Amino acid sequence: MRVLQGFSVGGEFTGSVAYLVETAPDKRRGLAGSIANIGATVGMLLASGVATATAMLANSAEVQSWAWRIPFLFGGIIATAGYVLRRRLRDAGYTPKMSARTSLPLRAAIVEAPGAMLCAILFTSGYGIVNYLTMVFLPTYAATFGGVAEGQALQANTAAQALALFVVPLAAWLTDRAVRRRTLLIIAFAAEFVVAWSGIALAWRGGIAGVWTAQLGFAFLLALIMAAEPATLAELFRSEFRLSGYSVSFNLGIGLAGGTAPMVATALIVATGNDMAPAWYLMLGSAVAAGAAFLMVDRSAQPLR
């Protein structure tokens, strides 16, 4: 079931971004693309809130018996609403021309835009490592190695998600008005590289105050990335193979490098005997993503191809 969920999210997210970017005016593509990440963040916060409410309103036996179905019921209602909404969406407004070399969009992306594909895969690999280590692994790390109660670490994580919800649209709006998207990505990942060691150290030995500081700081930087990444990657590819090129490169990087990041970080701790080892991996991911962003062609102010 988790694999099926992964395939679903992998297709839904990039398809949503491509549609949002293609239907937005040129000077609003950053904000439009970021809506996909805003929606994902709202979804995670809503899921956390419903799960928490279920656990508070029902005892353990009731949760095991029947109450666990309540969050899934709400999820089904939201999915149905999403389906109805999608049926009413307007068309993007044009029909992409097929490549002269091949009628398969993915093959066209590989043949005609290999540099963009490689940059996107490297970028999303680094992005995935940063995302999973700072927003998924950090609460577990703080509880396991920092001695902080897991509930307190998760509270900090939830607050960080809420912070990102406010920062993403503002930063995305700025990429349409004042700051080029590639520039913001490079700055954000460079800052992530600089603060990676101190952030992990705070989660390790800073107590609950350190966890909150590290989690909120990491979330702020990640929100800048979430604001600029969708439109940046969608703009890399031409319309005839945008969705295929974007989807494959994004999901390869996020799935393989990001999905395995917590496991790799834990393995590094075991192999080195150093509880700070995840900071090295976080720095590596930040450097890879910043380098890949530097090599990308910035089309922030250009008409969509």
C-alpha cells in the first residue's frame, strides 16, 4: 500500500505543478507552481491534526478497533472533492508539438534535453536529502540520540510545517517580482550547507530549545526552496516533454536519494560511531543541490516554451 501511495504522489505532484505553471501568467509562475507545495504542506498538517484528534477522542482499544478508519474517511471525502474539481479544470490552452525525433515524451526529454535531465536529477537528489533529513529524520534523531521526548520533537516539527506554510507563498511571490528563482535556490542551499552542522548539533545536544531552533531554522530554508523549485524545474523542459522530463527526474531524485536519506544517515552513525554523522550527509546534499542549481538555465523571466 505504501508503494501504491508513492506512485500516486509521484504522478500527482509533478502533474499538478506542470498544470499550474502552464496555466499561469508569465509573471505569476513562481507563485502558481508553489501552490502544489502549499497544498502538500496543508495536507500533512491536516493529516497530523486529524490523527491527533482521533487519538485524543478515542482510547487505544477504540483506535485499534474502529476509530483508525475516521482519518481515512476524511481522506476519501477530500479525494472525491479533488476528483470533482479536476473534472472542472480548464485546458492549459495549447497542444504541445511532438518531437521530430520520437513520439515518446520521455525519450524526447532524454535525447533532446540530457543536460536538463541530469541537472534536475542531481538537484532533486540533493533536495530530497535535505528535505528528508531536516523534516522527516530530525524528530526521530532528536528523540533517539538527543534524549528529547518524541512528542515534543513532533510538536516542533508540526510548528515548522506551519511556518513553511506562511513562508512559501511569500517567497514564491518574490521570485516573480524581485529575486530570480535559481538565485534563491542557490542562496538557500548554500545557507543550508553553512548551518547544517550547527543545526544537527542543536538537535543532538541542545535539548528541547535546541530542537525547536533547529527545526524552525531548517523549515525556513526549506520553505524558500519549496517556493522556487516547482516553477524552476517545470521551466527547464519544453512543453512537448515537460511532464515526462520533470516527473522522472523529480521522482528519481526524491525517491532514491531522499527516500533513503534517513537510512543512510543512520548507517553513517553506526559505521562511524559519531552521532553527528548525519550533518555530513546534509552538507553533501546541500552542496549537490546548490551546484546543480548553478548549472541550470534560469528561465524565470522568459516566456514558457
